[in-house]
Amino acid sequence: MARQEPGDLSMGKKAVVLLSGGLDSATVAAIAGSAGFDIYALTFDYGQRHRTEIACAKKIAAAVKAKKHMIFRLDMRKIGGSALTSGIKVPKRRKKTGAIPVTYVPARNTIFLSVALAWAETIGSKDIFIGANAVDYSGYPDCRAEYLKAYEKMAALAVKPAGKKAIKIHSPLVRMSKSDIIKKGIALGVDFSKTHSCYDPPAGKSAACGECDSCIIRKKGFKEAGLRDPIRYKR
Amino acid sequence: MARQEPGDLSMGKKAVVLLSGGLDSATVAAIAGSAGFDIYALTFDYGQRHRTEIACAKKIAAAVKAKKHMIFRLDMRKIGGSALTSGIKVPKRRKKTGAIPVTYVPARNTIFLSVALAWAETIGSKDIFIGANAVDYSGYPDCRAEYLKAYEKMAALAVKPAGKKAIKIHSPLVRMSKSDIIKKGIALGVDFSKTHSCYDPPAGKSAACGECDSCIIRKKGFKEAGLRDPIRYKR
């Protein structure tokens, strides 16, 4: 059973929640749960370098009492084009240039949302949650509010018209800073020790690299929030 | 090398073409080729009942001299919700009711276009071709022009802004009747004996069932075009 607030209008409603195993999606799952949705967590095994995040996603799905947790396989290494899915190196201590970094995975959120849409339609859900964030992020085009709004419009036309409500893409973090996301997660009881953010985890270690964009943004977020990050870093 | 018309402006440009192995996508591939695009054919092994269409897609990709042909695996049986991807029976000799039939696969075109979008971005293509058709079809929501237009708008925001041209979703068949599609294909030299349309091919036979929606629409199209269908039917 997902957590349910008494009297909440969404009580017993189903939501598909994209759950990567990272800090953002863990917070989003907690938000969906606290809003009374039954959580159908969806995680992708897409050939990512940081596959260890899937184990984290399982822990988070259990923590938010997801009704179901689907691990969907989809080999994006066949397409490549990213440091996360090909032999391209993950940059360390990268200076911000304004350019979209090589860790960008072409159309990743579009693909993930599309599988979420299929699952939502099948289980009779009109609500999809995604942890996209356009403040403390790496400039990925598919993390912006305008993209998500366009996706929502497309989704309304993509599926069977059933009832009056169209598909809603919930992206509650899209305009939040990383430190505010962390504070929100803590307030909702998220155990961030269960999350994983590193793009390039050192082989054989349970620590994060501490130097990729994702580690840098996470560390800065905890620092700004005045909180201790419970995970271990190599540097 | 894809076929190229002399002086065509799109000469040497890359297009990702969704190729199911059916009559529509074979015609679309021929249209893309005749417009001078280099064809990057994309076929999905998605757990479909009529998996035999993948073998047809390979023959068609060879016939249009595709630069590459990617078979992308993605198990939609995990999601289900369709007669093509679950135990639900494919209806035979179905009467048209206006309702969307059980052969509809939730969000299938949205998922397929999203993988096409990822590949297009990776190879530097701005052109995606899909054989969606909203005239002689089964009422699937993701085959309509308004859906495809909304997809195109979303796609423009989903990927890296590179150059002035946004992603174009080409759906040259969307307003054509099945008989016109067949005539167009014949005019472009498509060998329809290489295509497969049946949703529920009888086990162990190379014939099509002749009674599912897809067979019925195909047979009617050939009849209206005054042409002989080169494939064999059980009935």
C-alpha cells in the first residue's frame, strides 16, 4: 500500500513513477506517495555505465511501498551517442561551458516517458511522475518545463481517449534547486543513503567518484542545504 | 547507398525510417529512398505475436538499400494490454464498431518514434519517416495526423538544438487510402510479396490468416486498387 493522506482526492489512484535510483526520483516517488497515489515504479536497465543505480531503485521502491516495480530492459548502447552508454569517457571536474555535456543521452527522457505512458494506459493511470530538474542540472534539453509541457500535449493525443482527464506529466522538481530538492526529500522521510547519483562509479568500490557532474551537483546541493550527504565519495 | 534522384536537395541526407515489415512501412521506405534520403531502417522486436514481420523487414531494408538496419529489442509483453503482446485473442472477421480494437498496442508509435528520435539525434538526422495511416486503419489514436504533429513539436524540444532545422516527422501515408498506398508502392517498385500484414499468422504456415483486421484491410486495398496481392492467405 502506498502512503495515503486521509481525505486526499487522489486516494487509491495509480501513478507511474520514473525511478532511476537517484536523489531526484527518490524525492519524486515520496511526493507521489504523500499525495496519496499508488506507486507503479518504473526503472530502466538501458545499458547505463552506472548500472548500480538499479539496485538503489529497488531499495527506494520498497521504501515508498510501491505496488509494483517494473525493471524495463532497453539497450541504448545500440544507439550510443553518450558517455553513459558508450565508450566515451565521463568528464571529471568539468568546467561549466554552457554546452550540453557528453553525459547527455539522446532522447532518454522521451523514451522513458513513452514506456511510462504505455504502462499508464495499460493499468488505467493518468498520472506520470518524473524527477526532471532544470535548475541544478547539466543543460539537458529533455529536462526543461517547456519540453515536458509539449510531451504532455502529445501524450493526450497518443492514447485512447478514456474519461475527461488527459495524461498529466508531474514534474514537481523542475524549477527547484538541488538543495531544495534535498530538503523536500528529507521532510518526506527519504533515506538518501539508498540513492545513487554518480555517473562513473569506481570499479569494485561502493563509493561515488565525487568528480563527475552528477556528484559535483549533489555534493553542492547537500552543502547548500546544510546537510550531510550519507553516501561515500572517493574524492 | 540509398536511391538518389539527381539534383534532389535531400541528397545524401540521413533519414530514420520505421520499418515494421508491413505494406505501409515498405511503401514509406521507398518514398524516403526516392526522395534521396540515405535510409537508416529501424525495426522493433517487441514481443509481437506476428514476429515473422521482422524477417520481412530485413528483406525490405535490403531492397531499399538501407545504409543500416537496426533491430531494436524491447519487450512490450511486460506491459501487455494488447492482443498483439499478450494472451488476448486477435479478433477474426470483426465488425467495425467505432471502438478501438484489442489489437491496439498502448503507446506503441510513441515508443517507436522515441527510439527513432534517439537514433536520429545520434547519427545527425533531422528526418524520421513513419507509415502511420488514418484512413483504412483500425482507429488507433497514435496513427492520426494531429498526434504526429504534436509529436513533432515535442521532438523539437526534446533534443539538442543543432542548426535551424527541427526534427521532421514524415508521415506521407497518413491521409491516403490503402488502395492508394498500394498503387504508390507499386509505382515506386515495392515488391509486396516481401511484406507481411497479418496480426495472427497461422502456426507453421507461410500464409496469412485472412480474417484479422489487418488482413481484411489489406485484401480490400488490393481489390480496390485492381491489383493482385502476391501473398498467400489461409482464407
